Amino acid sequence: MTTTVQSQAPTPAPVRSRLSGLRRYLSPEYLPIAGTILTLILMLVIGEVRYGGERGFVSPKLFSNLLQDNAYLLVLAVGMTFVIITGGIDLSVGAVVALVGLVIATLLPMGVPLPLVLIIGVLIGTTFGFLIGVLVEYFDIQPFIASLAAMFLARGLCNVVSVQSLAIKDEGFGALAGWSLKFGEGRDIWKINLSMIIAVLVLIVAYVILHHTRFGRTVYGVGVGDGGNAVQLMGLKAGRTRLWVYVISGTCAGVAGILFAFYTKSGFNLTGIGMELDAIAAVVIGGTLLAGGGGFVLGTGVGVLVYGLIQVLIAREGLDSWWTKVFIGVVLLVFVVLQRAIAVRRRS
């Protein structure tokens, strides 16, 4: 009697490749960004159901307004993403935004050329980022303390420049702030302005740097929590990277200061109070781990949209603006708990 054994046909290579890719995106490291995207979709559905009507809630105009109102926050959050991935923090960015706005409002009436003023604004942020990076890397000061000191320094300089709000009336600056491409007709008109373009370009450049360069791999390596030893063994420069992420964050703060000046056409010493916390919240909601070592800069972009959409829904409901902080706090708490659950699962 002969027994015939039938062998199972091997899974075709393309199918195995697709299954492998699917399992990759179902891994725990992608859960925070998946939660962010689902949160955004849920909020859009709620908005469409409650406020859609004949004209609809979800539209190009909605996303255009979100980007216009939060372009400066997107740039701030992108820089903060680099820092948080390494396990650090930068509390100075809100004060830097205020300082840049005041410097612009002060220099332009003095006759300083607009291009030079804008370069100075960016370099102010770069300088503060470099200062924090040096304190963290070469003086071994905790990022919280180093950035807190820089924040107080920037706020002090704001008061030195002016304790009053200064309007920016320069025609060239006003032309840049008011430039836009308009689409649509009537009440459905939406536009793309210079701040939106700059913010999206910063996001794209950050994505390329973090996910497609040697420096980006080093940023993730520094954040794994072993003091950069593994990165050093691979021949990568952990110390130099820790310095540069703060330079990047500071430079983004300088750019955000210019964008916020475009938005308000003024400089004020009390601008940006709590703005650093808004940036951190957007980064965490976007799926970046506060403990460092994981995160996605494109997730930060989605986190900024969630942040802005919460404000839109609060306004549509007719609630007081302080409810925005309450709902953002709830969403942030959910994502922190999710991150904690992922960390426990990884250890087990």
C-alpha cells in the first residue's frame, strides 16, 4: 500500500512580500500614528455629521484654513520632533518666536533691508538652539534645565527690546504676508499662502532628513536610551547629533517666529507663552514617543491638524476657547497612556 504525501505549495514571493509589509505596519511602533490618523478621521466624520449641511464640512477650504492658522505651529512641532526623538526637550521655542517678532518689528522701521531682517530672525533661533545644544552636550546639563534657561534669556531680551506691542507696517513685509494663490468661488474660496508653502516645505525636508539620511538614523539611535553607545559602536556621531537637533529646533523656532509675524503683523513680548507646550502636544499626538527613540515627522503634521481641528470644532459648538485646552489635554492623555502600553508590551 502506497501512501501519497502532498506537499503544501509554497507561498508566492509577491504574496509573502505583501504579508511581510502588512505585518510591519501592524507592529507596535506604528500604533501611535495609526491612532492619530483614526482620531483625525473620527473628528472629520463628527464635523461632517454635525455641521456638513449643503456646503459640507470637509473641504479644501477647511484644510486651507487649518494650515493658514497653524503654519507656525507646524514648523515649531517639526523642530521639536527631532529633539523629542533623541529623548530631549526644548522649552525655549515660544520665547524665541516672541523675540523674533519683536526684532522684525524693531529693525524694519530703522531701514534695515527686509531680506537681512528675515535672515537675522532665523539666525536668532539658530543661536538659541546652538546654545542649548552646547549646554546639553558639552556641559552635561539636562535638556529641561538648559532650555528653561534659554527661555528665560529670550523672554528677558523681549522685555529689553520692547514691553509694548509693535505693529509691522513695512510694505514689503506686508506683501509677503498677504501673498496667496486663490481657488474656488464665492464662500467656497480657499487659498495657499506663503506661510503654508514654507511650513509644508519644512515638513518635507524634515521627512527626508529623518527617514532617508545617515543623520536621521543617528537621531533615532541616540533616543534609544543607552547614552548613544550603540550609535558610537556603529561609527555614528551621537554627541554631534545631540547638538544639531537643538540647532534644528532653534532654527525652526526662528522660521516660526517669522511665520507668526506674517500671521499677526506685529511683535509683542508676551507672544508665544505656552506655545512650546502646544508644539510638544502636537508632536506627542502625532505619535512620537516622549521617551525617545521612535516617532514620525509626518505624524507630527497630522498631530497639528488634529490640534487645529479641535479648535475648529470647539468654535463651531459655541464653547469658550478654554475648552480647547481641556480637550487637547484629554487627547494627549490618551496618547501618553497608549505610549506607555506600547513600552510595557515591548519590555514583556
